[in-house]
Amino acid sequence: MGLDILLGANNQAALDAGNYDPDDQRLSRNFCNFMCRRSAIEEEPELDQIGRLTGVDISPLYEMENHTLPEELDSMLEYADDEAERQEILART
């Protein structure tokens, strides 16, 4: 049992049409821990440290947390109680 972060992209159809092994879209447990520790660490989180030390902008990695896959959005909208909640969901994604 553990935590997985799956790779999803805004060109997912193109990724799915290629010769990609779904297991290649799984990121390591260490990466999952780095992503999840951002709000749990009072000092500079490890992923931020790696970005600073290597001179790499890691903000796109954190922006991945805000990306909603189309099938997830469909599910969220399906379970919305009313039109106002649907509009709120759409505004957040």
C-alpha cells in the first residue's frame, strides 16, 4: 500500500495513442513524498531545495497539482448537487 502520482497531460490522447507503457507514467514514491511535503515542512521543502541548488524552476511540478484530467472533471460534475456547484467546480479547474 502506498501513494502514487500518475502522470496526466493536456495532450493525454497523444500520449495514449503512442507506444507508452502505463507503468512508465508512474512516478517514484520519493517524488510523491517530495510533492506532498511542500505544505508540511516549515523550512524550505526538499523539492524547492533541489530546484534552488540545480537552478531548475520547479513551479511547473507544483502546478501539476492543479491539473484536472477530463475524466476526473466529468466525475466531479456528475456528482454536483446543482448548477451552482457545477459552475464552482468549473471555475476551480
